[in-house]
Amino acid sequence: MLNSFIVVGTQVAVLFIMIALGFFGGKRKIITGDGVKCINDIMLYFVTPCVIIHAFQRDYNSEMLKNLLLSMLAALISHIVCYVLAYAFIRNKEESKKKVLCFAVIFSNCGFMALPLLEALLGSEGVFYGAGYLTVFYLIVWSLGQYSMAKGTSGFKMYKAVLNPGVLSVIIGLILFFTSFKLPEIIGSPIAFLSGLNTPVPMLIIGYAISNLDLRDIINIKAEAGVLLLRLIVAPLITLGILYALNYRGNLLIASIVSAATPVAAITTMFSIKFGGDEKLASKIVAVSSLFSILTMTFIVAFARYIA
């Protein structure tokens, strides 16, 4: 157990150093809000799809396909657990706040936060399983998630559940995987280079978000404490228990729990802005959960690695 804690803690510490650089950049105004919005779009539309496509650049293997499907099932189980917890325990009379808090419990930062850690811990195999988890995340966040945030507005667009960069890149990746087709170097190299941005850039963005926190935001978290507890500790541990009971083991179990144990999804803020949620609350809870996840993820992932 101690060895697992040291291994995971070391990788989280590496990510934390990059987060600290983002924090410094935010405080010194080297990184600005407008810049972060542009970088977020670059990550969403270019870098994350490249990471997923690059992860699928491998020869077809029936065992890998089986594990990919199991990682998707794990993602579905995790989201069901989080959905039940959110609507069972989140109570808020103000609709704009309630939908943000429920959304925050249900959806994790399984792209920006999980994929870099998976690559560090498990290499390309971990990213491959993370891509499966991410597929389910994209389908649910752009359907159920979008609907729950857009309730009472005219902004809901069902077609985005499929026509979004994440799902489209997985479709392309699956075609490449099933055919064992290797992209020519002139295409594959840019994809590989762009996918390399997936570790440092999201960490800088998270650091910037934390730099905008007032010390009082961290201290006065009574109203959000339940959300943080559910998102960072209760949901991933319940998911871990279910997956372990279903005989998930090895890298598949670790990859699933890394994705499930990540903090509140960054898309929470974007949807809050778009659909009239409490934008300030969303930004605060994304940043605060990212800060606390440095500790919670270390313990939970280390435990998953120990029992795997």
C-alpha cells in the first residue's frame, strides 16, 4: 500500500508542479481569462481529439476490445452512481444553484485531469481505457447533462450528444483500431505532437482557476462541502466497490477509478454560462474541487492500485 501511495503521489506531485506554474501565471497576469478561454477551445477541438486518436493507433486485439467495452461499462456505472447520489442528497431551493451542484457531482474532469495521470501511470494502455471512459462521458454530458442544465431554456441541442469533438474522435479512433490502419507520418506526427500538450496545458488551466480563488472561497465551503464529499470521495469509492465486485482488476480497474476520482468537470462552468446556471458557483466549485483532489485522488487511486 505504501509503495502504491508513493508511486501515485509522485505522479500527482508532478501534475501539481504544473498546476503551481499555472497558479503563478494567473497571479502574475501571464495567463489571463481571455487566454484561458481560447486555450480551452484548443484543448476541446484539437488536443483531446488528437489524444484519443493517438491512443487508438494500435493493432486490433480482441482482449483490448473487451477491456475497452468494460471501461465504457465502468463509466456508465460511475455516472449512474453519481446521478443517484446527486439527486438523493443535493437540496437547494434556487434552481440555478441546484442544477450546477447536481451537475458537479455527476460529471468528473475525466479528460483534462484523468488522461495525463493515466498516461503517467499506465502509458498508452491507460489512455486507451481512458478514451473508452471519456466516450461515455461525452455522450452523457451532451445529452443528460446538457438537458439538466438547459431545463427551462431553449438552448438544448440533442445532436450535440453525438456531433461533438470527443465522440467523433472516438469513432475515428475505433475505425483505425478495428482496421489496424496506421496513419501516415505526415498526419500521425502532428497528432502525436498535439497529444503531447494534453498533460501540461490542462494543468496550467487548473492552476489559473485556483489563482482566481479568494482565500474565503476555500474557507467558506460549507454550502459546497457535501458536493465535494460526494464528488471526490463517496462516488469514486462506491464505484470502486462495485467494479471490484464485478471482478475488475489490474490496469482496467486503475484506469476506471482514476477517471471516476477526478474533480468537477471543467465543462460545468461552460454550461453554466451557456444555460443560465450560477456561473460564479460553478467556477468556484471546479477550482476548489481541483485543489482538494490533489489529496483525495492520491489516496483513492493508490488504494485502487494496491487492491488491483
